[in-house]
Amino acid sequence: MLKKTLKKEDKLKLKSEFENVRFRGEKIVSKGFLTVVAKSFEGLTNVRCGVICSRKYSVLAVRRNRARRLLFESFRLLKNDIQPCHIVLIPRKRMMDYKLDDTISELKNSLLELKVLK
């Protein structure tokens, strides 16, 4: 059984990485969040994810951080089943009422539709 951990290397950090994914990637809009996936470009050997959650989502930092945590946790649980790609997740206001199960199922459906889930 593979460990399901999230390391620093699993997260997108640089602005250029986020821009690269948003420029080259395919996007899918679901009820709770926007998923952008960049499948193929040079040096891509692992799965990495980043979350963009601005004040437009909520003025309260507590709500923005909760959305980030939910998205990163759902990514962590699905990480071993995803093909090498870079993913950017952007929460929408409807996600404020989501539980972890809702987030996982919606992310799974988005990734299946984008054909990146093994």
C-alpha cells in the first residue's frame, strides 16, 4: 500500500508555474471549483498541485484557508491515481458549504473528465 502524504515537492510554488499551467492547460468548471490541468510539457515526471484562493472567494482568511485545506487534502488522497501532470484548483463561492467527501468526489469527476485519472 502506498503512503498518501503531501510533500513540499507536490505543490506548485512559483508564479511562473501557475501561469504555465493556466496558459497551457485544459480547464473544467464544476459547481465547487475550477480545475486546470497541464498534461504534457518538458520535465514533467510527477504530479503537482496548486490552489489559488483570492479575496474574491471570501474576505475572511478563515474561509479561504479552509477551501485551500479541503482542496489540498482531496488532492493528497487522489495523488497516487493521477498521471503525471500539473493541476491548479480555484475554489468558487459555492464551495463554502462543501465537506471533504463532496470535494473529493467533485475533483475525481473533474480529473476523469480531463482523462488524467488512472
